[in-house]
Amino acid sequence: MDSKEFKCFRKRLNKTQKLMAQLLGKSIKAIHSYEQGWRAIPTDVERQILFLVSRAESDDKSRKPCWKILKCPPEQKKKCPAWEFNSGKFCWFINGTICAGKPQRSWDEKIKICRECEVLNELFKKDTT
């Protein structure tokens, strides 16, 4: 997540920088630094923002689980934590999912794949520029 995207998501959540700092458990100076691009946005902050935006803007009833959207074969689906925990609408949030044919071990590795995936893109289809 870059500074521009961070600021866009903060605005989508209708939060001031002060309220965002409280929500994320960070200092107001950290929020300023993220938005100015002076400090990299930590993984935990990125995950929390994506989760909050997904909950604020989601219409869960109309969304299908990832394994249906991606047409995962049964043997792959059964090994995937998203299927195991019935969290196919939050597959992008769960580490260890079987995406691109293998488990994704780190958030950085995973989010690169997820940002190209229609499951996450459908959820965040609003323009973030």
C-alpha cells in the first residue's frame, strides 16, 4: 500500500487523521508520515485498513466465496484455510491460502497476488486514485 492509497482509504472510511490514528493504534505522527510517504506502511496497518474498508463497504450477501469465483478444484480447496474456515469472502486476509497453485507464506507475497485477483478487486472496485 502506498501513501496515496492509504489516504484514499482513510477518506473512504470517513476518518480524520486523528481518528485513523486511534483506530489503528498508531500515533498521529505515524499517520502523517504514511500519507506523506515518509514512512512505509506496515503490514499490520495495511491488513487492518483493507479489513475495515471491506466491512464498511461490503455487501456480503451478493458476494460469492473465492473458491466458486476462481473455480478451485476440490483437492486444492480442501487444503485451503479459506475453505476450511468458510472465509471465502476474506481469502485475501488469510495467510496460507492456496492461491496461484501454492500456499502463500507471507503477506507481501500474498497481497501481490491478491491485488491482481478478481476476489479482492471486486471488493475494492471503487477507484483508489
